[in-house]
Amino acid sequence: MNISRQHIYMLSLSVLLLTFVLIFSFAVLIPNGKEYRLKRADLKKEYRKLKQLSDFSYETSTILQKLQAQHRHIITAFDTPFVVSRFEKQHRSFFSSLKLSKLEKKENEDAFNVYEVNTTSEINSPKSFYKFLDAVNKSDWIVAINFPITFKRDSEMINSSFTMKVYGNNKDVKSLSESKQSHSELDSESKFK
Amino acid sequence: MKYSYINPQKKTLFTPELKILLTFFSITIFMLVSTYSFLLFKDYNFTQTKIDIEQKYSELNITLSQMDEQIEHIDAQYLLSQKVYTQNSVLKESIANLFDLVPERITLSEAKLLKNGLVLYGITPNKDIYNFMLQAPLRSIFHRTYSSFYPLENGWFSFVSTNYIDEESNDEY
């Protein structure tokens, strides 16, 4: 059998190239392909997790918006710094005279700031006091009427004195303190009715 | 002088067989390199996407925890406000009940509402009216009731009624 030299070269080249193709395929391409498949599956999992979290975040955001809309008055009330003169102006119609003392900061309660105000007033009938208690629940602040409450007859009038607890958010410490300072001088007595 | 009947042809390195061989291997190697490049690109792309996803994940987690805090805070605000509103309403009812409790013949001069008690100052025409018409209902409400009388010049009595509720049943008042 006579094989030409050219054919021998061609055969050698073919074997060399084939070896390169096989080595490249098995040593590089196949492991990389496997890794690609694993990474793709892993990424899909990550996407699914992200979508779940994103959906949950959307649901939570909806709940939060709903809560904010439902309790807008309460949220605003906690955010509003207590202003003595404004309270007097809003509620003096229930009394013949209404006087609020300085705001005193009390110990924090349920993570909220609590301020105490001593109040002295004159009413001509207990009904005015009932109306005042109803109005306090609808006021711009969260105000709790606190014990002790004293009613003392003075001729045709009833002198009443009680303390009020004003609740505010912790972040309002500064603004409430400022309000306390600016309105400490505003204690005034006004007679109407 | 000619030794052959055919014309001599130029010998070339790229014979048709070699051309076929080279074409075949060129295409094969091109496909292999393209696949490898695709895999490298995808690997880079996956790494970048994973970093993005992780970033979004942590951002969402932060947003979620902030929203949870806000919800918790609003719930706490709502509970506290309801507690305060209920307390004010109960107080209103308590004061109304107190004034309804006092009969017309007895005149109150002072009433002190304490956290766990009630102190009343007033005048009564006689002790019996006080005992039957005021002390009896007070006794049914409070656990401990103390009364003291001071005679007045017109024959009436000035009285001080001190009433307490024991700690565990404060809510009734």
C-alpha cells in the first residue's frame, strides 16, 4: 500500500484537530455548560424568592396605606404638638372659665411621650363637663382626663379641677418642649357664657 | 522535448481534500468557541443579575421592616387612643352616675373623684335621709364607706362621705 506523504500530513492534521476539539469539548465546554444550567436554575429560584418578597411587600404596603387612611385622625393627633392656647380656644366654650397650667413631661408610657396639664375651670352645669369630655375625644390631640377630679360648689357655679394627660410621639419631644416653653407664659383666664 | 502527452499542472498545498478538512474543522472550532463565548457571557450576566437581585432583596427587606415598624406604631397609637377615648367615656358615665345618685334633698358642696375612691362633702336635712338615700347606693358600689356628720345651726347636718374601691375591682368604678 502506497500512501503519499501529503495524505500522511493531512491525517496527522485531522487527528490533531480532532484531539483539540474533543479535549476542548470535554474539559471546558461540558463543565461550563453544567455550571450554566445550575446557575440558571439558581437564578430562577432567586427570582421566585424576590417575586414572593415583592408581592408580600406590596401587600404590606397596601395594609399600611389602608391603616394610615383609616386612622388618619389618630396619627395626626399623635403628631400634633400640644398648644395650650389652642386647646383653651377650642374648649373654652364648654366652661365659664378655663385655665391650663404648664405642660409637665411625665414618664413615657407605651413608648409615647406623656405630658400632664393641670386644669381649673368653672361650669354652670355638669352637662357642660360631659360635652367637654365628648369634645376632648374629637380634639386635635390624644388627651386623657385624669384623676383626681374635684368639683366644688361656688354659689351658682361649679369649680372643677383635674389633670389631663397629653400623649405624643417620641419624635415630638423637641417640638413639645418648644411648645411648652413658648406657651408657659400663655396661661390666661377667660370668662364667657 | 516532450516526455508527456498532458500539460504540466502547478502543484498547490491546498488540495481539495485539505480544503474540505479545513472547512470542517474551521466550522467546528468556530461553533465550539461561539458556545464557549456564549457561556462566558451568560456566566457574567448571571453574576450581575444575582448581585442586582440580592440588592433588590435587601432593599425590599429594609422597606418591609420599616413598614412593619410603621404598622406596629399605628396599631400601638390606635390601641392607646381607644384606651384613652374609652377612659374618657367611662369617666363621663361615672360622673353622670354620681350626680344622678345624689337625691334632691341632699346638697353637695364638693365632690372629689379619685382613682380608687370618691369623697363627697355636703349637707343633709337629717342622718336618715343620708343613710337611706345616699349611703345605701354608695355602699353597693364601693367596698369601704366611711361617713362623718357635723351638726349645723339650722338643724341640718354637714357630712363627709369617704368611699373606696379595693384595687382588684377598680374597673367597676
